[in-house]
Amino acid sequence: MNATHSTREAQNHHAFSEIVAHLTVGDSAEEPTTRRHPVGVAIAAGLTRLAIGWVFLWAFLDKTFGLGFATPADRAWLEGGSPTSGFLSGVEGPFAGTFNSMAGQAWADWLFMIGLLGIGVALMLGVFTNLAAASGAVMLVLMWAAVLPLDNNPFMDDHLVYALVLGLLALMGAGRHLGLGSYWEKVPVVQKYPILR
């Protein structure tokens, strides 16, 4: 099992290196062919995972404790404030009825806050990266739907960009880079159920 896992990991690394090499080969015959080093790609993937993880974790901390950035102290979750009421009650787009009805509901507050915390911690540590990326992408797409119609673009905004980046990080196995993913993937239950990577 261990040798098979190592072989599969080597094949995945080789395939990823080939993709990176294909994407970074110069198109012009006059320019020298260059390839970015896979270590640089790994570090960039790890740093991107940490950055997006911090976005989720910081949102949880600010909304929980009212640190004064997006949430004033008197509207903190610990002070009885609702982390969903301000955002969802102001929805005016095509899904206004659905989102307005969820605003301030205890179940919506708990799901939102547990999601922010779980996604943030998982991404910061590099464990459960697949589940965190999928959950984070769903949350971001829902937030995108809540801000429709967009003011500055027909359909694209940062919520969709973050969702796509999360998908890319999961496909790259970014939890292994600057995180605990390499160790996490050796846990027997994770080897048995790769979705837990």
C-alpha cells in the first residue's frame, strides 16, 4: 500500500510538472525555452492556500469578536449580533426573497460561522483541503449570487475568482506545500478516502 501510494504520488508530481512545463514553455522560436521550477510553483500554491485560508479565518474572527474591521464590537456574534443579518437583509437582486428570509436566522448564522472557521482552519493547516475547497467554493458562489446584479461587471467578481482558485488549489494538492498535507495524506483513513485530503 505504501509503495503504491509513493508510486501514485510520484506519477502525480510528474504529471503536474509536465503541465507546468507545458504552460511555461516559450512560444517564440527566437526566445530560449524556459521552465519555471516546480518548487516555485509549490511555494506559490502554498502561499495562495494560506492567503485564502486567512481570508476565511479572519472573517470568522472579526464577526465573532467584533474586531472593528468589518464588524463593530457592539455587533459581534458573541455580543448577540447576527453575522448574516447585515449582508443578507440588504440583498436586492434576483434571489432577494431567498436570501432575505435567511437573514438573521440562527441556523444560517451557525452554518455560516462554522463554515468560515472550518474552511479557514483547514486551508491554513493544509488538511481536508479538498473538502475545504469545495465548501469554500459553494459559500463563495452563494455570496456571489447574493450580490447580483454586479455594479462593475456583467457576471465576474472576486467571489468567483476565489472559488476558481480554491478548485485549482485542491487539484494541485496545495495542502502539501507549506502545510501539513504530506503528513495528513499518510493517515490511513485519508488514504482510504482520498476526498479527505
